[in-house]
Amino acid sequence: MNTETPPSFLARYYLFLAWIVAIVATGGSLYLSDVMLLEPCKLCWYQRIFMYPQVILLGIAAYHNDRRIVRYSMPLVILGACVAIYHYAEQHIPALSRILPCTTGVPCNKPYFEWFGFITIPFMALIAFILIALLLWRGSRATDAIVYEDEEIE
């Protein structure tokens, strides 16, 4: 008699869900730059550098159900989140823009738009990085505790 509970939705699909978040974030940044013609600043480019590979990495991992991707993807997510935090802080703390000013192109400290007084492009990127990190962290922890029926117990 099998008394194990079936894996939760999150434990089964965390790679797929993280991949969807990466697709939406990448699509959103491409929409802002290519459709709305908003030129990305230097810090936005760094955030893109950390987000865009996630679409490929998490897509392949989700297709193959490769849970090992977490250890390779998480550093990119954490670094991208750090850039997004700094970028968001630079937009809201004027003194930070004097420490490392954007000298060419679009200034990093000026938000293109601001919804509800706090939602800016770096804030949305930060939310995407946090969602991916939480999905990878929680999903991998949940699947570590699950013994699938097709795996042999030693």
C-alpha cells in the first residue's frame, strides 16, 4: 500500500513556471524597447544579460525535467536581482546617481514611467528575478523530498 502523497503542483512544475516568468520578463523588455521604442539604459542592459539566458536554460531544463539547473541558474538570478535592486535604488535615491553616473546614452536614474508611485522597469525586473528564485528554491526543495515511483530506493 502506497501512503505517499502525490507531489504538489509546485513540485511538479516549478521549472516550467520559472521558465514562463523568464519568457514574460524577456518579452516585456523586448516590447518596451522594440515596440514602445524606449532605449534601455546601461543598468537595464545588465539586467537583460542575466534574464535572457534564463529563457533558454530554464526551457531546456523544463523540457528534460533537469533539476540540476538550479545550481547553474540561481547565480544568474541573484546577480540580476542585485543589479535590479541597485537600479531601483538609484532611481529613488538621488545621491546614488552621483556615485556611478550613467555618462552615455539614457540616464539610469530617470524612470521612463512610474505606476502607482513605485512600479518602474527595474522594479518589474526585480519581481521577475525574485519569482524565479523563489520558484527554483522552493520547487527544488519540494522535489528533493519526493521519491518518485519509477525511482528505486536503495
